[in-house]
Amino acid sequence: MFAVSSITANATSGNKAIRERVAGMTDTQKEERVQQIQQRVEEIKAMDKSQLTKVERRDLRNELKDMNKEAKAIRGGIYISVAGIVIIILLLIIIL
């Protein structure tokens, strides 16, 4: 139980560090970093993963997860689910 809570705390602090790093970037730096991430993802896709050890595969997975978090932080924005849109429309219909 204790180990799970410490992992969660580390994950949230990692996200905070990523957000702080992205906040300090200019728009051109963000674009360059997104291109670097895309290039690295293509390299990983092209790899022959059958020859990798279990530890190497885990490291690749972690790297991809971290890059995904960073890309989401760079893109930012607000995303509304389909259910959220339906609820908003229904509320507008009821009110009006």
C-alpha cells in the first residue's frame, strides 16, 4: 500500500516538472521539441524490438510515456468529451 502511494506521488511531481519546463519554452522551442519527439517516436517504431531485453523494452515504454506527457503539456488546450457536449446541449435546451 505504501509503495503505491509513493509511486503516485512521484508521477504527479514528474508531471509538474514537465509543465514547468514547458512553461519556460518559447513557441519556436516548443515546435522544435515536438518535432524531436515525433522523430524519436518514428525511430522507436522502426526498431527491431524482438532483440531487446525486458529491461530495455520497459525503458522504451517509459520513454514513450514521458514523451507523450510532454507532448500533451506542449499542446495544452481543453478537451470536452462527447458526453460532456451532450449534457451541455441538453442543459441549453432545458434552459431555453
